Amino acid sequence: MSASNLTARQSVPALRARKGGEPIVCLTAYTAPVARLLDPHVDLLLVGDSLGMVVYGLDSTLPVTLDMMIAHGAAVVRASERACVVVDLPFGSYQESKEAAFRASARVMAETGAQAVKLEGGLEMAETVAFLTARGIPVMGHVGLTPQSVNTLGGYKAVGRDAEAAERIAVDARAIAEAGAFTLVIEGTMEPLARRITEEVAIPTIGIGGSPACDGQVLVTDDMLGLFGAFRPKFVKRYANLGETVGEAAAAYAAEVRSRAFPGPEHCFGVKKALD
């Protein structure tokens, strides 16, 4: 990667400075072709561990490995030029200790060229966030609905419904912000809670099922494009229905192969088209 490529990217300090300003645009990317298409339009590309479900067909994010995240993260970095790239730390790679988190994060940063890592958790992860940031690893936090804790939460459902639960999430958000995270994802929370957290913390918040008051928004690209149909969360808006388009294209291709309409002479080597 050239020095000019690095300097052209949205930087961690620049994104942190967007608090209360122009909303931060974020989408997920797992592959080079998609990263290349999204890069001109977004501020931040998130290589999420959601790739386990979207790309690999897994039932949750829990089986995703560090090697998987590194391989996809490197592909996204290679294919992009201007977006800040953040890579998720997968389940089990950072919860054991701050030292384990550093080793996993150092691999991600060194082997992908990404600008930051993301981890889930609140008060219990604050010491780890401080440890990482003090050692040159920018961290994006993630509170509210945390998919890696799906078994503890009892499923993928909105959180912070009562005052006690909302206060716990608010405490988590403040702890991660004060520990040195540069941005904070708020997922699947009651809108007033996401709005409150955005007002209380000094770093930009990025909502996904949060609030329009958040300092930015993120969606899983495959959800947004209508490519992932296993389930559709309430917070997803589909801007295209490419799943249907792909199905129609595949059906047309299959019909032409079976009828021998494809390939035609124009698709073959050493064949002259019949003269009119």
C-alpha cells in the first residue's frame, strides 16, 4: 500500500472530530469487489463478524475465527482507498484478557492494514479498550444488542426496554467512551436510550437500530441491498432488491444454456458470424 493511499483515507482522528457534525456513513464490506463499489460513498467500511452469517451461512457470529476476519479485512483494505477500515475482533479472541486482545488486535492491524478494530462489551471491556488504545490500536466500541452475547441475551431482540436495563447500557457506553474508544456502535436499543447516549458521550455514536440522533449510521450491506433473506431486522431499510435480480439473471442463464442459445458465435473463439 502506497503512502498516498494511506493519507487519502478517512483517519481515526478525523472521524472522532465528526461528533455532532456531518453524519458518518458506514456500511459493512467483506470482499474486494463490494469494498471497491462502496468506497467512494462511505466514510467507514466495517469488516463485521456478520460475515459468518452473510458469507458463510453460519447460524451466528460465534464460529467466526480471527483468520477469517484477517483474510476478509485484508481484501477490503486492498480494494479501498478513501474509507477508514475497521475490522471486528471475533468471539473468543479478546475477552480472556487485555493481553489476548492486544495479540489479536496486533495481528489484525499488521496483517490487514486496517485503521482500527471493533469489540463488543461495556464496563467489563473498558480496561481492555484503555490497554489497546494506549498501545496504538484505535478501538471502536459496541454496546446495546451485542451479537456475540446472543446466548446470554436470549436471542436477537431490542434491549434497554426498562429503566434498569437502559441505565446499564448507558453506563457501558460511558465506560467505553472514557476508556478511549474513538467511536461507539449502538445496536438494537430503544430510540430514546440511543439518543441519550449520543448526548452523553464525547465520541461519535453510530446507530444500527438506534436513533436518527446518532452521529452516524451503519447497515449490513447485504441487508441493505436485499441479498440476505434469512431474516430482516426492523431497523433495515432496503435500497435495492438485488436478491430478486440475481435470481432472475440465473434463471435466464439456465434457460439459455438448456436451449443451447448460450454460448452464441460471438462468445466463441475461431468462429465467424454468418454473413447477413
